Amino acid sequence: MRSEYAEFEKLGCEVVNIGPDSAEDFRAYWAKHSMPFPGLADPKHVVAKLYRQAVRLLKLGRMPLQLVVDRGGVVRYRHDSNSMSDIPALSEVLAELKRLA
């Protein structure tokens, strides 16, 4: 996602990564990898629960979830992954953003 971040910016979009790690872990990872977009630590799964992110204990826990949320807070795109490797291509997400623009 880091390499395609400029494409999201061109569309006037912001990328936010939300994960179950601690704030300290997020800060360290973001600093080490010079991440260009914000990360939000969600160790108590507050945001994950709000968006009903799937949990599959036999598949390593929380499944990846990709959302496009507009400025009004309406979810315009949602991909609920069935495994840790079930991630839509960024071209798919970018195409949806272009369609919505």
C-alpha cells in the first residue's frame, strides 16, 4: 500500500491502517518503515468491533478488512477477507474509488 499511496492521494483519499497492536508497536513500525499514512492502534478492538471485522481463531485471529468510507462516514466499499492472504488487489480498490469520485 505504501508504494501506491500517491494514487490514493491523487483521488483525495486518505489511507488509515488500523491494527490490534499497541501504540508503541505502531510507532516503532511506522518509524522503521517510514509509512506515509497514519496508523491507529486498536488493541482493545474497539474499531474492529464497530465495523464487525471477522475473527477466525483457527486462521490466526482477525481477518483483514478493507473499507472505503466517505467523508460522511458511509461505507462505500467493503471486502471481508476469508484468510490472511485474501486481500483485494489495490487496483480493485483504486478502481472503486475512481468510480465513486
